[in-house]
Amino acid sequence: MDYEPVIGLEVHIQLLTSSKLFCGCSTQFGAPPNSQTCAICLGLPGVLPVVNRRAVEYGMRLALATGCRILPECSFSRKNYFYPDLPKGYQITQYEKPLAKDGGLEICLDGGRKKRVRIERIQLEEDAGKSLHLEEGPTGGETFIDLNRCGIPLLEVVSYPDMRSPEEARIYLETLRQLVQWLEISDGDLEKGSFRCDVNVSLRPRGATKLGTRTEAKNLNSFKGVERTLRFEISRQHALLRSGKGVRQETLQWDARAQAALPARKKEEAYDYRYFPEPDLVHLQIGKKWIEQIRESLPELPSQRRERFMNQYGLRADDVRILVSTRQLADYYEGCLRLYNRPKIVANWIIRELLRELNQRRWGPEEFKVRPSDLVGLFRLIDQGVISERIAKEVFAQMVETGEKPKRIVEERGMVQVQDEREISSAIGEVLREEKENLAKYRAGKIGLFHYFVGQVMKKTRGKANPQLVNRVLKEKLGD
Amino acid sequence: MKLHLLPAHSLLALLGRGEVSAEEVVSSFLHRVEEVEGDLNAFITLFSQDSLTQAREVDKLRAKGERVGRLAGVPIAIKDNICVQGKRMTCGSRMLSNFVPPYDATVVRRLKEEGAIIIGKTNMDEFAMGSSNENSFFGPVKNPFDSQRVSGGSSGGSAAAVSAGEAPMALGSDTGGSVRLPASFCGVVGLKPTYGLVSRFGLVAFASSLDQIGVLTRDVEDCALLLEVIAGYDPQDSTSIDQHLPDLVLEMKKGIKGLRVGLPEEYFSPEVDPQVKEAVLRAVNQLTLEGVEVERVNLPHTTSAIATYYIIADAEASSNLARYDGARYGYRAQGTRVLLDMYSRTRNEGFGDEVKRRIMLGTYVLSSGYYDAYYLQAQKARTLIRKDFEEAFCRCDLLVTPTSPTPAFKLGEKMDDPLLMYLSDSFTVPANLAGLPSLSIPCGMTREGLPIGMQIIGPPLGESQILGLASIYEQVASKGRDGL
Ligand SMILES: [Zn+2]
């Protein structure tokens, strides 16, 4: 029988609010352990939570950007479990009435096909602290607890099981990550743990509507990890179903040593979280006015921008996908266009040169200091014939490295194109004198050597000679 | 002059006129504490030196003619589940026997701003769970009227302290009657405000949807005064009410002519001690002579109140008390090597029996498979109880009932029978479930010389009407006594 995988994802996204979800503590990453804590997030006796409205607004941004319905009233619940990095003994989350419901995210599959993955719910919750386990220590295994992360706002985004392959799952995650970064509500940084995924997967006979028994894997922190775990799990379930054994509902964990997804400890599965409404918080009312305020503050979304770039600038889908990969890049592109309205030339330059320079250096947008006006200045130098396109690439590399203006680099390093016919003519004369043998071959009919001569002239002028001029004068000299 | 027998407003008048100093006031109460504390056990921690120092500062300010707060120089006792910065707070438990909070509860901050002098932290049932104050890690509080009897709980230390003249006023907390029951047993005035009127920030949570800080005083005027100081919106408590409160002391002095008082039939059932019933009805009778109209009403779901209360309160408690695990602060069992072992031994050694019983009950009613049958069902019953009151308040302005079915019982009498103990709260828990303000005021004595309490329940934010009726009754009753 032919089986198809059915995949759903739950993503936990750490929000970029400056303070925590229920107290005023800073959320800055990388501070000394336990330095960003207070009576409230430490769960001392007698404290009470107060909801951070900014976190709610960040949630509303994502809800609106994914077409979810924001509930007029949402509520918080307690999820009860014991763990040392959970100081209250419960996590405040949303259960009965989440922030938003029923939206979707459009993803672009390879080959340009589009697909909508439905989103079931978006909810707000607080993060737990971090436990650091030390295998060795004066008393054997020791555990250290850092509660800086405890209470940082998270959005949990739960998809419907709409994905049919590990690739689709990966693309969904990439698209969602791009969106939260685009909305400036999260840095989406997988390494810092700002973007964590739980996956669930089951198989069913192709064409069937009933879902099979699913398994879960939690806290995956790389897209590769998601794909690898899913691929492994799909083939494992395949084998089980083929052999007629059936799949058992369980939680799995990727084991790097075994290169396999193995069952997580049984105890965790059996946990009863005893959810009940959080009595310390009143229901949160979200009126139409508030929603409209947030809607108006939303930037143009990636999908809208992609569409516009294709229509307005006549760019190809592949190029648009690259230009709209981050909001900064798309803004940069349009910043250049405002000064230099040749969409295709600018797009090519950004995609070929700019991104290559950044990738080579492994730089992010923070390190890149070339302003659109400087890049446009470089284009103008080419147009004016001051430098060749080849030289321009060198100049650009310098601009990226030093942040200097193109004109200054060209002047300081004497990179101005040689336009003087006499100068070029004398360089050609020198080359032809040095290359007597090749000249003879050329005259004997090996006309392919023409390009070789051009190359030698360029070398002699250190690339600064105007190539068109070199061609013309050389042809004259060779008497063609 | 016996300063320790005076209410706060009288002390304030003397202080204002310069007839006594704050230092004299505070030392008078501290002296009284020394005298009776051995019998009562009302305090867990005393701040004798600190309070004298503060008193001298208040005196200096007054001498310089500077503005002082509304309670400047008045001693106050605080139940030991309300945070006072830098002072040990035990909640009557071994679990927190070494815990020092780094912050002030909102109510404590407000008291300090008004110049009140905190003289100590009072004894209580562990984590406010109990009706007799016998569940304290620091031993039971004795009733000032009879040392063989209980003070009532869980704010027993606060009630006994005010009753015995160890402090003119005290703060307690009331989750199911924990201010009113001991007030009635110890013969003082006790008020539980409308849910949300007083900030809970800094009150150690027992059952968050029911807890409310309340006041215990010698008379009604003090009750109004103290409530005014601590009440009001607090942005740190999301459940606090954002509404301005009228001037209670002024408001309560308005007349009560034509006030309609309802007597709920369910609160005068045959189980109620005849002496208690008699005393309350006699008081109501006296009030009719003052122009109050009396009506019989029904609160049919009263019989479900105790079961409803113990499901909701224990469910919330099981979660609220999860933080006491020995990992970060408080008691930790020694010599454990595995996490689970540390948790279970810490909690086993740190909590007393009643707390454990309630955590287990609460955990059970929230467990999957039982949630609907217990917790959800209790929430439905809670709505019905609230509706009972809403309907009753369409017909009358206030309700009058006995505070407790019996006067103070003997120490140990109900300790082996938790269910019998829970029934002591039958008449007080409904107001918590409905979030209503409710006050207990002394209304006579039994033949054995034990105080009896009358409960006045009002609609949400009906504090001023309640205090008005209580104040009139207080005058009537004192006239009656003077006449004899
Ligand atoms: Zn904090």
C-alpha cells in the first residue's frame, strides 16, 4: 500500500519585548545567570503576575499577518508540573481561550507551487528557566539553574497537520521564521533558542481521510534536525505499517549517537498537567479599536511584497524570493531604486555582488555599512565610464570592507579607467613588441589570439583600460 | 489610663492633642504583650525594638509640627502571610520558617505611608488552612476568653491580639471566613472586603480567587479607618478593582432608616447553637427599633457551599503551594541526592497534615478524568451561589446571619474530624465564593462567657452600608450595656 505522511508543527517563538511577560525584568540575551530576575519571576511567596501588553500586541501582529481571528476575550491557564527551572511549579499559558484562532500561512514549494498551511491557534505563554546539567562535579552530577529566561514571552503557533513531506515542514518553518523576523516580533534565532519546534507525524494510506496514529518529537532547534527527524520517523513508521505491527503513540527524541529518533522517557509522557484557569489574571479583552490600531501598524507582508516586486519591477520569481528574504534587504533594494530607477540592474547587483560579499564574510545586516546612496554612486561611476564593471566589483569589495564612498576609493587607488587613446596605444605597442612569436602566429591565421592580446593589454594597464577602446585600437594596429 | 484597651481612633485623638506620645502607646501595647503572650501565643515574630524606634521618629515629626500619616504612631499586628520587607514571614509553616521577603505587600506599604507601626507578625493556621488555628507549626493560639478554647482560624493570632489588647488593630486574610470566624470567637470586629477591593500583592496565596485581606479591630470606626487606608486599586494586582471608594467613615454615619435587612432561612437551621441563634435574633430585633425593616429570604444553594468551597480552594491551593519545593528558598530536607527525593521529602517534612490533605484533594479534583466531575461542577455551583445572593439583594440591602454555628470550641475537639471542622465555615464561605463584603461584629455572650458574632453580608462594594448598620448596632448594644 502507498502511504502518505501527515505532519503538524507546534512552534515556540520567543518575543523581542524588552521586558518579560508578567514582570518588568529585562529579556536581554547573554546576561550573567540569574541577574535578570525579580520576586515575580522567581515565584517568591505573595507575588502576582501582570500581563505585558506589548507581548499581547506582538501576538496580535502575527495573528493578523496570518489571517487568524483574534478572540474578543482570551484567558490564561496554569499548566502544573514540578521542575527546578519552573519556580512557581506551574507555567502560565493559554488553554481554553487562546489569543487567536484559524488562520494560515502560504508557503512556496520548490518549483514555484504554492500551498496554504492552516494555523489552528496562536497563544501566549511564559518561558521556563534553563537547567545546566554537569556530569561531573564535587558531589557527582550537579544541576545549575539560570532563571533569566524564565518569564520571557513566547508565542506558541500550532498548525493543522497539513504538511505532507519533511521538505514542506522545513519550508513552513522557514516561512514562519521569516515572517516573525519581518514583523520584528522575534529574532527567530534558532541557536539562541528563540525559535523551537515540536513536530508530530503519522502515516495514512494515500487518499484516506482518517488520520493514523501519530508520534511526536519535541524541542527541535534546527531546520535540518526537523527534516532529519521526520525523514527517520516516516521510514520507521512505514516499516512498522508494512510489517503489520502498527504505530504506538509516543514522544521521541533525536539521539545523535544512535542517529535515530528514540522514545523519550516514559515518565514525561504520563504527565498530567492539571490545567485550570489562572485565578490571578482576569480575562483579557481585545476590542476592535485595539485590533485596528495593530493592523494599521503592520508593515507590508512578505507575500504582498513579493507579488508587488514581480508586477511593479518585472523581476523573476526566483530573484524576488531572494530580494524579499528579509525585510532589510527588500527595504535596501527599494532604497536604491528611489535614487536609481533601474530595477533589474539593481536587483542583479544585489543578488550577485552584495549577497556574495556578505556570504563570504558571514556577515549579517548589522555589519553591512554600504548605504543605498553609495551603491547608487558606484552605478553612476560605471554609467559615466569612470570605471569598468569589472573594476566596480573591486571597488564594491572595498566599500563593503571599509565603508568608504566609491568615488574616494577610485580616486585614492587610481582606479579611474584609462580613456586616453594615446596611453592605450602605447600599451598595445609594448605588448605587440613583447609578443613577437604570437604576433607571427596571429598573422599566420590564428586569429583567436586577438583576445589574448586584449588580455595582455588589460594586464599591463592593471585592468584600468577601457575595454572597448582597447578593442578598437588593437584592431587598427593589427591592420584589420 | 489603660492605653491598650483603647481603639485606634481614640489613640489617634490623644496623639493628635499631644496627650500621649507614640512611644508611650507602643510601649503600653508591648507591655501588654509581655503580660499575656505566654497564654495566648498570638505572635510568631515581634518587632519590639524596631517599633519603639519608629514610634520615637513619629514623635519627633509631630514635635516639629510636620505632617504625619493618618495612622501615625498606631501599632498594628500583621498576619504572618503578608510580606513585610526584611522581616521573617513563616505562614505558620515549617516550610517558610526561615523565609525573609525582599519586598512589602501593597497593604504594608500603604500602612507604612500612613505612619502605622508594625509591632509583629501574628500566628495563623499553616498557609491559612484551618478554622481553629490549631494547624500552626508554631503551636495553637488560645482564646483570650478561655484558654482551653480555640481562637478560631486562620487569622487567630490577629483576632486574639486585638481582643486581648496586644494591638489595637490587625490585618488578617479571609479565604473562607478566616477573618470573621476568629473575630466572632474572640469578640472583635472583623471585615472581609469585596473581592478585589484590597490588593493581594504580597499576600501569600492560598486560594487566589477567594483570598482577600481583611481587618480586625476593636470597633466599627477603626474598621472603616483601616479599610480606607489599605483599600484601592493596585496595578500590581490584576484582579484589583479600579474604582474609587467613598469616604467610609463619613458614609457609615448616614442613617439606616428604611434599610431592608434579609434573614436567610438557611443560616438559622436547627444545627445552629440555640444561644447563637437567640443572640443574633435579639440583635436584629434591636435594629428594627432603629427603623430597619426585616425580611425572610432564601439562599437555596447554601448547602452546596462547603463542598464547592473545598474543591475550588484546594484546587487552587495545590497549584499555589507547588512553589515550595526546597529548590530556591524555604525549608529543604537534608541529605537527599535525587531531585524527586528532594521534592517529596522537603514537602513531606515541611508541610503539616492539613496542608498535605488539601494539596492531595486539590490535585485529585484537577486530575484528568476528575476535572469535569469536581472542579467544573464546583464552578457551576459557585455561579448558582452567586446568583442566590444577587436575587436576595434585589429584595433587601443587607443580609444578617450568625458568623458561625457555634461559639469557640475546645482545643482538640475537632482535630480528628476534618469534616466537622470544615462545617465551622458553613456561614462564612458563601461570601467568599460570591466575592461579597462581609463583617462579623460581637453581639453578646453565651452563658459560659464566650463571645458570639453576628455576620452582615452586603452586595459588591457595599462596605459603607455594612459599616453603617454595624455602627448603629454598636451604639445600640453599648447603650443596652450601659443601661444594665
Ligand atoms: Zn522578573
